[in-house]
Amino acid sequence: MTFRKFTDYLEILENTSSTNDMVEILAELINALGEDEIDKALYLSLCHLGPLYDVVLFNMSEKLAVRALAQAYGLDEEEVK
């Protein structure tokens, strides 16, 4: 799955208030992922790079992440938001 498609699922989840709908969206996401992607996608959806016992976090503010993505892809920061 492309990162763009993954982030589309996360955006849908963010805008969903019903727990039942969230479960359905997560199930759809998991079914769309390859077997080797499921663990990584679930960790990323929780803002972690891996299991908690590895203690690897982004430790970046949202503003810094937006700035980095904008620079990496040659976009304006408003486009990334």
C-alpha cells in the first residue's frame, strides 16, 4: 500500500466519531494491507515506529513534521496540512 493511501485511511478515521464506523474502517485498512505491512501500519497509526518495548518515538512536533514533509516533497506547508 502506498503511504498516501495509508494516510487517506488515517484521515477518514480522524474525521469519524462513531466507534463502530472506526472499527469497520480499521478492518478495511488491515484487509487492504499486505501481510508484511500490517504491523508497521498499526504502529504508525499509533505514532510509534515499533513496539513500545523498543521505545522509538518520532519526538517531533507536528509543526516540524509538516515543515519537513513540505520540504521533502517541494510543497507549501499549507498543502501538507
